[in-house]
Amino acid sequence: MTTTTSPSKTSRRFRFNWVDSFLWFIRVSALIAIVIGIVGSVQLFLEGEGPTAEQWRDLVISGLSTGFMYGLIALGYSMVYGVLGFINFAHGEVFMSGLMVSLIAATLMFENGFWDANPTLALLIVLSISMLVSTLVAVLAERIAYRPLRGAPRLIPLITSIGVSFFLQYAFAGIFGVATRSYPPAPGNLGNDVEFLGIAIEGTKLLVVGVALISMVGLWWFVAKTKTGRAMRAVAEDKEIAGLMGINVDRTIVTTFAVGGAMAGVAGLLWALLFRAVDFLTGFLPGIKAFTAAVLGGIGNLPGAMLGGVLLGLFENVGPLLVLNGLGIPAVSQLKDAVAFAALVLVLVFRPTGLLGERLGSEDRA
């Protein structure tokens, strides 16, 4: 008996093969371009052209410090996605809110001399204010904007989060004005270079990396070892079953937003100490990049969020010079954002689920 293949099945198979072949073409072309660019940059370096070894070192250090901040912000995206399954695009404004309010306290302490006279206490005060404000904004957004939409299709909370983002931006523009403000310089000797493993590194950048690592370890312990963390993982697996087992789902979700907001508050202070210039749009681009970092590492995965943030920071600081210079393309600073997002596209082409690709509640499935 002869079997025939319908034209529709044949066309579907043809389309699939064409798309698959095109993706492989993109992958191979990208790898060839990256290899040629890196080899060209190494050759230029050996010939004494291009950046010096010290400049490369500074780029890597800057990339790490920026990447750890992206990772801290990305933790909020991953936690909310792991529990509720939607992307909170207002999280960048949660980061901005703590930064802007803490600016008031930092400026007052700087003007009366307390900022430099008591640097440790001053930083702790500003950090507490930044975390408190960011946590409060995150919790209010959940209670007012997201909780009434919890049973709605995912697209509706997603669009709502974009609306919340614009609302927060222009609410803070109305309160603080649209002018760019300057955060006080790092207090005490924090802005000076510090010898670390024989390398002179700016103290602020060391502080950023150290605080980010401590925050990441603390968050991992909280999620993995505490009763509240187990409740969060249970809600991430199945909200209905978790509720039947006696877990307060609403309180757990609020805790998730609060913890994510606190991490954003930490990142806000670190961002201010590094870059200083802040305004009502400060949270927009870092928020988008932090979301990119969360997707890069595997959305819903906490170590993946930090890993994605670090890699993204390295890509945007080192990538333009490392790849584009070797290809003969001028590596202007404006290209760093394009390189960062291109890196995301390439990673997702090879691994659509991200580098680690696990959700918040998946630890218990192993």
C-alpha cells in the first residue's frame, strides 16, 4: 500500500528545515566573526597597538562591578517570574526610587560633614533608606497593580507593569524634577585605589563586588534554607497546591516582591556611588539590562541572574574593543549597549532557555 504525504505536511517540514538552517547559519557566522575579532585584537595587542594591558585590566574590573549591579537588579526579575510567571517591567523604577530618595539623605549628610566624618555609618543609613523605599514601592505595586490581576491572562499584568513603570518615572519627575542630580562622592577613602591581589582597584568597585556577593549568598541562604524560602519555592511550583498545604500564598508573594525590592535598593546605592549622576530615568536602561541579564542566565534562576549580570557587564565593557577592534570596526562607546544586547541574542540562539535555565522552584525536582 502506497502512502502519500499531504502538501501541508511537506510545506510545514520545509519551513521547519529552512528556519533551522537559517539559525545554524547565524550561529556559525557569529562564531566566525567573534573568533576573527578576538584573534585580530590579540594580534593588535602583541604588535603594541590598541589598548594596553592596564587598560584591559581596568575594562574587566569595570565590567565586573557593573555586572554585579545588573545581577542584583536581575534577582528581582527572576524571583517575581519564578513565583508569578510574569515579568515586572517596573522593577527598574523600583531600583530608581530607592536611589532618588536616598539622594536626599546623602546630600544632607554630605553638606553637614557627616558623610566624610563617619563614612561607614553614613553608608549604612543611606543603604537602609534605599532598601526601605525600594521595598515599599515594590510591595505597593504588587498590592495595588498586580494582585487584582492575578487570575488574568499573563499579557494583562505584563502591560500593567509597563504602565506602572511610566507612572513611577513621571511621579518621581514631578517630585524631584527632570534635571540630572549628582550623588555625593564616595565618603572617606572609599574612592581611593586599594591593593587587592597585587592589583590597584578603586575601593568603590571592590565595595560593589563584595556587597553583591554577600547579598547573593544571603539571598540563596534565605530561599534555600528558611521556612519562608521553602514557601516561596512551593508557591513557584504550584500556587493552588501550596495554598492547600497551609501556605499563605498572598503573604509569600508579597515577601517575594519585598526581597526583590530590597536587592534593587542595594543596587541603587552601589550604582550611585559608581556613576553619581541620577535622574528620574536612571532606572530605565539598567532595568532593561537587568532583565536581559535574567534572561541570559535563565529567567527564574537566582544564580543564573547573577551570572547573567556579570557576563553582561563584561560583554558591554570588554566586547566592543575585544571583537570590533579585531574586525576593523571603530569601537566607540555608544556601541557597548548594542554589543550587550547582541550577546543576549547570540546566547539565546544557542540556548533559548538561558545559560542555566532553571526556575525558582526547580531545585526540589532534582
